[in-house]
Amino acid sequence: MTIRQKGIVSKILIYIVLIVMVIVSLFPIIFCLSASLRTQEDLFQSMFPFSFKALIPTKVTFENYVIIFTKYEFWRPILNTVIVTACTIFFGCLVNSIAGFAFTCFEFKGKKILYGLVLISFMVPFESIAIPLYDVANKMKMVDTYAGMIVPAIADGLVAFLFIQFFKDIPVALIEAARVDGASWPRIFFRIIMPISVPIFITAGLMIFMNQWNSYMWPLLVARSKEIRTIQIAISAFSGERAIQWTYIFAASLVSAGIPICLFLPFQKYFVEGITAGSVKG
């Protein structure tokens, strides 16, 4: 076998491996879409034993989507999640960026200790602090309110760390020149730092969005009433004690996954830039 033939064979093998990986990656989405477009009976007819027919609906129907939005009012948890997520993104980016700016531009007592606490904060599993956090929220009368889901998620150690790393790459001369011209620190932050930090703000916003959109445990503890439940809690409600409405779950899950995908794709470039910013300089 010549070198050219070996090259062709290796390329074919690479393409085969890539195609298999794509099929494996897309299989859950394809199955979810197929299951959401069929009835409960049609779904289980070809499921046991599992066959290729399980991916092809006998009769395509949009009844599941109609039912979850009319009978179960699935639009309400979507709206609740959008409200909680939007508020968390706004206040989260504001608070964490100001904290990152302070860590970068100021020297103060206990700075290294506080910075260490910031690093430790995103290494601690949320489950370990959920009960104490709930006790604090309950004492502050924030249980069963939007504030109870928003306020605890504003301060994020990982997001603050990303802002710190990004701000370290901003030339010190730029800030010093603004101070010489008489600009105050708030003016420097809002008029100079923020406009040149768009990629990291988009990255932080997307990270906060994904955390809040997929959050399950904390909304489950805090959101008691049906009126303020978020989308993940609403999906779990289709699984009852006596029956599980699988087709409704697949339809709701597809809606839940489609919104973040549509939001992430246009900002993918900025997300990558924000993640890689400050990766070389420590």
C-alpha cells in the first residue's frame, strides 16, 4: 500500500469516526423530537423491544405541544424562568463585574483572603449549602418569591473570577490616563471598562443564563406556589405517582432545550472569546 493510499484510508476512517460521533451526539435530540410528535401508545408500541421503528412516528401529531401550553399552561413557567433569568443576568453581571474591577484595580486589606474565598466559592457543591441558604431565605421572607430565586444567584464566584482575569489584561495606562484627566472611578468603569469588555459580559451572561435556566434544586425548595414555578419544575410535574406522561415530558424538554440553543448560537463567538480571555496571563 502506497503512502497516498494510506492517506486516503486514514481520511476515510476519520470521517467514519466523525459520522458515528455525530450520530451518537444527535441521537437523544432525534429521539426526543420523534417522541414529542407521537401519542403515548404509539411511543411504547415499538419501544419494547427497542427497534428502528421507535424513531419513526406512525402518525405525526402536535397534540402534545398543544396540551402542555393549553391544559398545563406551560407558558407560565417559561415566563417565570425568563423573568428570573433576565434579572439574575442583569444584577449578576453588574455585581460580579464591579467586584472583579475592585480586585483588579485596588489594593486593600484582606484582598488575598477574599480572593481565595472567591475561588473556593465555586468549588463548593451547591447541595452542601442549600439547607442553610434556605433557612436564610426563609428568615428574610424570600421563600415563594421571585427574589428568593434571584438574589442568591447574583454573586457567583466563577463569574467574578472570569471578570478578574479579563480585567487584568486591560492596560493600566488606560486607567491612569483617565484618572489624570479627572475621571471618577464609576465613570471609568461605566464609560471605559464596560465598552471594551463586551465579550466577557456576554460570556458571563450566558453562563448565568444556563445556570438559572437549568436550575432545579433551588427553585424546587423556594418556589412553593404553582404561579412562580420555573420550567424545570414544571417538566418534573408531568411525572406523577400513578403515571408518567412521557410524550409531554419530551415535548416540554424540547422547548426547554430549544430556547438556550437559539440564544447561544448567535453569541458563540463572543462566548469563546470571553472564556479564553486572560488564559495566558494569570
